[in-house]
Amino acid sequence: MIYKSDIEFFRNHFNLYKRYMISNARVEYTPLEYRAHENQCTWYIDNSTIVQAIDEASPPEIPSVFTFTPFRRFYQHIDDTSDIDTLGIVAQVHPRNHRGPTPTREIVIIDNSFMPVILTLWGEHETDEGQTIANIIQSMPLIVALRVKVSSYHTLNLSTKFGSSILVNPPIQQGASLKQWAVENKSQITELIAQKAYCDRAKLLPQPSEDELCTITDFLKFPTKKAYWIQGTPRFLDRSQHLWYNACSNCHKSFRAKPLWKIVCTSCNKQVNVVPRCRLTIELADYSGMLTLDLYDNDAEQLLPFTLLEIQELEDKHQLNYIAIEQAIENTILTCFVKKMMGNRGSGDTEKYTAIIVHKANAAEIISKIPTTPASIATSSTCASSTPGPSTAEAVPKHSTFDSELFTALKITESPTKRQRTDVTDMEQ
Ligand SMILES: [Zn+2]
């Protein structure tokens, strides 16, 4: 630990990735409030400590002390309190921006999953490492991002925070193979950047595999803010709902303003047009339960039989056909990545559920693909009826166009492992 003026004192002594011999540092018990475990000690280096650089041409590589989150697992940390360490190749840097007085910069990083993701650098992470990276971007530098957070901003975004670290071209063991991968796949990486694949929501949060899904009832029970994949059939909720509102075209902050008004957004500081944004509230049900869910933008518009412009015109004439909307919505099966938010309406402690992304499937198409031999129906019925617990069958919403057998057939159902877990819990009770 180095404090105050000693930080400046040592600024020119220490070089990144070099090794030093440190003698006679002070060792003290860590103050209670900063202690992670009992009898924890801290080394304090001040300007009387002897610091000598080890004379070696190339210091040894940093051993594998970090656990890096693969890009395909970023989604598991969206908007929760955890932070992640990751290793990637910088494929592109965007120009410096400002959020208030704070400089920011977006850089696009990629790993061998071919999924480019934006990492937003804030403050000193931009003026120091951000500028360094921009200067050497042609060489596709390798970076290690430590303690960065994952958010649902523009679907999936990484960003630095206080306490994050960005290491540029660190001599790290796991780096060599990734560097090699980048060299071998340069043309494909360039193409992904040209296509702006880092903005492609369906690539950032693709349709999950079945074992990544959780039931609605389980999702509702989880105490954490973490987002989960759920799957179910939607129902249009409340014909009095307004299907759009005016918002910043960049960050989606809502404004009481006329559409196409040019403003500097008070939230993201960008010069933007106020644009109408689609918002749809549905009820989503699976065999286990249901919840009320808000969908936005394309996630909502893909369910509606009209464009936003048509909706606005029809609303003005009081001719919006809600039956057509209901039918269009109810003929689908949705796979949604959903997060919990605290509602700010009413009593204050109500939870709201918002879809970060929605993958739509056509119910009729899926049903037509299900083998309808009596044997398969019989099997799925047996499964459904053998599910333990008295509440399961009753939890299926009565108004739903799908019955529990169909839910099972459509695999909007629990996996065998989860069923087993329920068994154990039931027996314990
Ligand atoms: Zn904005």
C-alpha cells in the first residue's frame, strides 16, 4: 500500500510488469474496517523503503492467478453486484467522449468466441490506458480488464468503475494463444467490426440452451437482482396501456417532449432527437406461474401487427384494433432474458420485471414440429401428471390459450434435474 505524496514519489520508480526487490517495508495489522480475514496484515511502502529494480532483460510471465470470465458467460453478471475479470483483444477504439466533466471512451474487445463487446473506459481509465490503446490499436493489443462490471446498457456492455484495472499487453501466460488466434482470424475480426456486430443484440444475447432456462416461479423466488432466461406464452395486458412514449434516441431516457425535438439529453449528454419508443406490457406464463413483463423497442415491436407509426395514426383516429394486437401477441412463444427492478409507482416496494432481450418463436410453427403420435402425447402427459407438489397444476393460468400438456410438449417445462431437486425439498418438508 502506498499513500498520499509517496504515490507521486514512486510514480517514476515503478514500471509496469517489471520486478522489484523491496526491503524494510512496514508491516502492520490491517485496520479492522478493511480486513477481509482475521490477522490480515498490510505492507506499507513509503519513501524511506528501499526499492531496487531487478536487473533482468525480460521479466517472467504473470502466472495464471486470475480467473477470466469467457465472453459467452458475461450475461450471467448483467446488472448484478458482481464484477468480472476478462482477457480480450482490442479490435477497435471509438473517439473520446465526455459524460459531464468525465472523459469516456468505448473500445471493442473480442475473444475466440467471435463475440465483440463494448468496454466503456471512464475517467483515468480513458486518459491513461484508453489513450495508450488508441495509439497502438493497429497492433490489436491484448488487454486484461480487472474488476469491470457488466450492464444491460445497449443490451450488454462492460464498463470500468472505481477500483477497476486495465492492463495493456501484459506478459501473461494465457495471452499468447489469444494473440495467435487474433492474428490467424484478423480478416474475420475486421469483418465483424465493419458489421458492427457489437451492436447486434441477437449476437450479444443469443437464444439460450434449454439448461440455461429457469421457470417463472423459480425466477420470482430468487432474492437477487440477477437476470435470468425464462420462456413462456404471452398475453396482451390491459387495453388502456399506451404503447409508446417519447425518449432520448441514444439512452432511452423518457422526456415530456414532442417527437423529433432536437435536445442535448440530460442523461447521456449527447445531442439527440426525441423519438417515440415502443413499450409493451404483457403477462408471460409457463406451466409454473406467470409474471407481468415490460418489453421495449424491437423486442416489443416484433410482437405487434402494426408499426409504431401506424399505431400512432390509429390511436389519433381511435381506431387501434386491440383484438388484432391480442391475437398477434398470443400466437407466439417468447424466450426472454428478464431482470427485476424496483417499481417507483405506488407503494414503492413492488418489483417490476423488464426484458433485456426477447427471442420470439411462432407458436403454430413450433406446435406443427412437435410429433403428435399418441405415444409422445401419452409420455408428456405422464410426465406432467407425475410432477410432485400440489400447486403445480393449479398455477397454470386459466385464461391461457395453452394447457399444461401443451406447455410440457413445448418444453416450457422444468428439466428433470430441477424436478429431482423439488422432490428432495418436498421430502424434507
Ligand atoms: Zn440520452
